Amino acid sequence: MKNIFNRLNALRYLIPSLSLTFAGVVLLSLGVAYLFIHAYRTVEGLPDIVWWLTLQFLPRPWRGVLLLGAGLAVLVGGIWQLSGVVVIPRPSQLPTSNELVLGYDRASYPRRIAVISGGAGMLVLSSLSEQVDRMTCIVPITDPVEYYYRASGLLNQPNVYYVVPTPIPLEVIAELDDSTLIDVRHIHLHPELADRRVQRLRLTQANPPPLTRVTVEALQEADAIVLGPGSLFESILPNFLLAEFAEAVRTSPAKKIFVCNLMTEPGRTTGFRVDDHIRAIKEYAGITPDYVLVNAQRIDPETTRIYAAAHQSPVYLDPGDYEELATLPGDVHGRRGVIIEGSMVIEADLSAAVIQYTTSLDNPQQSRAVRVLRHDGQKLTAALLELLRRV
């Protein structure tokens, strides 16, 4: 009884309006009834259906009782539905901002996230773990999981779980575009290879061990799978050399999101644009990412010059790669992304410039400050959550 009273109490501000509406409906009904009676008594040759619709087969008192009961039932049902809407009086004056908040609904974010990246990328996404029930970080097949467990303990990351795709680390060989064969983890140790790019990856083991059960479960149960941020050929794509891993990602109902690199990687992705990154994922993973996040912040000339000296260049959207424009789902403002290689590519401010101190092994006492560009964890987390809220 109390619940019924509380629901009907929500209509207290509408009682005058509802009373006036009810009176109007009654008068309108009487007018229709009088016109109908007049037509029935004066017009000859009415079809038989009118006799049935007017309940002529019943005595007049019964007709009245039946119609009153049906009308009352409809009226009660309408009032009950209306009482489910919270009604508040409008203030006599709106706030100076011209905005009136009537209520709010907490945005629902995916509760399980699977991240495929390396240590640095997982560290960047650490703040995302606070917004989800579970964030499973699937480490590269070339890395032992102990490093990540140690990092998790040091950083005290909540809701973060690290899993390995295979029980033992595997070796991945990269074939460069000049036919050089090298361990994919060691390319950066050879400055002479800076102008090269990876042509293909392959495992040294002919029969790799089966995928771990926890990896399969993490991929199948995920609401979203995030690729990156991280080295494309060292941290993201090697796991897809395992056919079972690629199949688990392909069949997962999760949304697939790729976080594109800020800069090209010397010896790995030299000259790569956004579309080259997407094509590489399609080739190795057999999937087209649903969404691709690309940094929109333009880099100052000095930082660009420093990276150019290291054979690196910014990864921006190239207008020549656009296939079509598309509106983001659920965006009332009509914000748009672009379609490239079948993926919706969205630009956002994702980076931050930081000062990094480097030293030489030959002279450990001497260090120098270098301005570098990194994915900003807070910006990237906000962009991911905003995107996931809309899909």
C-alpha cells in the first residue's frame, strides 16, 4: 500500500492539469455520444456492425456499466503508468546557465576489458582498471609474466590480472624489407636498421604449446578488447601468430579497439600511416578493429625534429586515406569519425610531452634531458570510456 501511495504521490504536481484534462475528456465523450445517438436515430440503412459496436444486444443499464468499467480500467492504467514518471515543479526562473538538470543516469561502461600490449602500454592504461570490474592484460608471447606481476605489485593496480598466452615464452623472428632476419625484440639495438620496416613475423617453434585456458576465457568474456598502446610488431601482433589466439579474438563478441602509435618505430614501422597499421592487424589477426583511436594533437617543430633525427615521424590521419565519414553511435552532437580499411577512426588528444633523462653506458655519470612524446594515461582512459559508453 505504501508503494502505491508513493507512486501516486509523484503526481501531486499534476493534479490540477489532470483534473482539467479529465473534465475535457468527459465533455468530449458526451458530445461524441450525443452525435452518435442522433445519427443512429435519424440515419437509415446503417450497417449491422454499428448495431454490434453500440452494444444494442444488451440492456441499456448493462451497456452503461460495461463502458464505465472499461473506461475506468483504461484510466487507472494510464494514471499508473504516468505515476512511474518522477514529476517536479519547474522553478519560476531558470538558472543563469539556462540549464536545468532534471536527473541523471550513471553511464554504464563495459565491466571486463582485455588488453593486448606490452609493459609500457599496460602501464599507460593502469588508470582504466579503476573504472572496470576486471582488466586482464595478456602479455606478449615473448615475455615471461613474472615481470608484469612484479610491476603490478609495485604499482598496486586494482582489478588488474596478467596472463600469458602460452606456458613458456616463445621466440618471434622478424623479416625486414631487406630480407634481414632478426629477433623482433632486438631491432632497436641496431641503428643501421632504422630505415627498414618489418615485412613479416614468424615463430621459431613449429608446434607451439596450446593457449592457456585463462587467456581464452579472458577474450571470450571481455566486453572490449584493446590493442595497444604499444609496439605493433613487438607487443601486439606476435600473439596473433598463434592460430588459437587469433581465433579466440575473432569469435569474441567484444568490441575491438586499436590505439594507434603516436610515432613510427625505426626498423619496424618506418613510413607507416594509420591505414598501414590497420592493414597489418587485418593481416595477422584476421579482424578489422571496430574503432581506432589516433592522436590529434599536433607536435611542435622542435619535438618533431628530435624524432626525425631518430628516424621517427608522427602517425597522423592522411586525408587521402578517408573512405567515408560516419557519425559516432549515440552522439547527439553529430560528431564524426572516418572510415579507413573498414574501421571507424577517431581523432582525440591522447598525448603529452614529458622530459626523459638518458645516460650512456660508457659514461653513466653524464645524462641529458630529452623531450619525448608519450600517450597520456588520463586522456587515453577518458577517450576509451567515452567511446565505450556510446557503443
